[in-house]
Amino acid sequence: MPEEHRNIYKTARRDAGYTQEAAAEMIAVSVESLRAYENGYRIPPNDIVERMAHYYHTPQLAYQHLQETNSLILQIVPQLQERSVLEMAVRMYLRLSQFQQAHSVERLMAMAEDGRIDDQERPEFEAIMDDLREIIQSGLELDVYA
């Protein structure tokens, strides 16, 4: 079966080197439940996925699970891409440097001084927020995939 169509729970377990029996015992579910999750018959609850991610040493499993089971995540959390650690670190550094060089914190503080963002400030505020979202995305990629 092509990699992109494999079950994320099964892939994570196999990559961690566990049998279904060993994994089921470790995450405190029945083998039948684990099979149902891995065959796509049932969606595991978040607490089970949290244990899987912990014991399989795959924090990206939690992100993948939320992405596949909750459409709201993309409204809050940016789409993450797996990259090399070097690429993620460089992207993070460059985005932070650009943010600092543009004096974005100072500009944001000047806008926020009166406690509101007015219509004139809105375009600049949105541009700063776009930059912050890229910084957050870079940090999350580093956290999830490193």
C-alpha cells in the first residue's frame, strides 16, 4: 500500500518497532481496539492518541490525528511540513531575524498603545500577524518533527 494511504496509527506503531500486542498493552487498550484503529474501523479518542504519541515517540502522530479528525485545527494551527532539522532551524532563525529587523514588535506596541486596532492600522496589523503566523509555523514544525 502506498505510504500516503497507510493508517497513521499503524505506521507510527510499526516505525516504533512494536507488535500490536505489545503496543496495546503499553497504551492500555485491547488488541481488538488497536486493530480497529489501525484498520480504520474506529477513530481513537484523543487520550489514546496522546499515549500512542508518547510511547511511540512520535509527537507528529498527535498533529496528524487532529488534522484528520478535526477540521477546526487548520483555522488555529498552520499546516505543518516535515523538513530536515537544519531547514527548520534556519527557517525559524530567518523569520525571527526578519521580524526583528522590521521592528515589528515596536510597531505592534505602538498600534496597541491605545488598546485597539483602528481601520488605518488594520493592514499593518494583519501583515505583522502574517509574519507571526510564519514564526509560529516554523516553531511548531521544529517542535513536532525534530
